[in-house]
Amino acid sequence: MDNYPSRLLENAVNELAKLPGIGRKTALRLAMHLLRQNPVDVEMMCNTLNDMAKNIRYCSECNSISDKSICDICNSHNRDKTVICVVEDIRDVMAIENTGQYRGIYHVLGGIISPIDGIGPDDLKIASLVEKVAKGSIKEVIMAFSTTIEGDTTNFYIYKKLKGLNIIVSTIARGISIGDDIEYADQITLGRSIINRTLYENMLADSGKS
């Protein structure tokens, strides 16, 4: 067990160690770094994090993170509101936006189907997507998930839910390597994957031949 000279330092280490990928040694190093900084700068950082935790909102249209009730993408008159790109979370929205190749809107699920992690369809924003498409103004749904078993499972589930609604259901081209996350794909590869997207039913047919 670590012996800390200060209860305040120990408490800080305990909190920092809760962050993903941060062990106790790294947490201690971060805490010591903060102690060496100007107290005004540390206070500003803490206030910024506190402001984010208290005041950040989720877009009522696409579920993405926003400062307002409707995000800038959904509120833009320059976006094609008939095309929805369905993604796992905000990191994927940021990655796709950075390519500059997509001008539609988004629908953020808040995760992907993963039984091993206890995440099922009812835990995600799938019902609201189906409801949105059923209203009739959407022409195409692009499914943009990581090329993993969980991503493929989510693709298939959404395809089955949207089947019969008289829309195009497509998926990004397999330019992204199997097992890769969208957020880590380079912009050129991701941009081409969106432009060269394929009909999901064609991909299913090709899978059945192999």
C-alpha cells in the first residue's frame, strides 16, 4: 500500500486514477505536476472541467454533444437533411467531419451492441433512429461503425429494423482494416470509405458467397 505524506494528495491520486488508462503511478505523477503549476492555472482547469460536467448538453436531434439544444450541424442550412450517418459516439462524428467529405447529418447511438459488455439494442438510441426514418423525409441511412464483430452486429440489427421503410441503407466501404476504430482511421481512408459506401444488402449478399 502506498504511503502518502498528505491526505489531500492521496485523494487527488485516487480521483485521477479513475480516468481510463491512468494507473496510480501515472496519477501520482499528474498530481505532482499540478502541484508545481501556478494555482491560478490549476483552478482555471478545474473550473473548465466543472463547467463541462454541469453545462454540456446533448443535441435533441442527433444526440451528439453540444452547447445548445440543437447542435450546429443539425441547425445548418447547408447540410443535406435527407441523409443520416449513424455512428457510435461523438468521436466518430469528429473523425468524419475532419474528412470534409460528408454533408449530411448524424445520429449518435451512444455505443454499439455488445452482449459481452451487457449492451443491448434497448440501451442505445436505435428506437429514435427508426422513428425518425419512419417519418418519411430520410432518403438514405449510412451505417458507419468500426469493423468489429460488435460493429457488424449493430449494422445487421439496424438494417433489419429499417427494412421495409423504402430508404437506401448503406455502409461505409471496407477501406478501414478489420478491427479498426473509425476515430483512428486516417482522414483520406475514412473520406474514401464514405464516398465509396455500398448498399448494405449487397454486402450481405457478398458475405453469403464467401
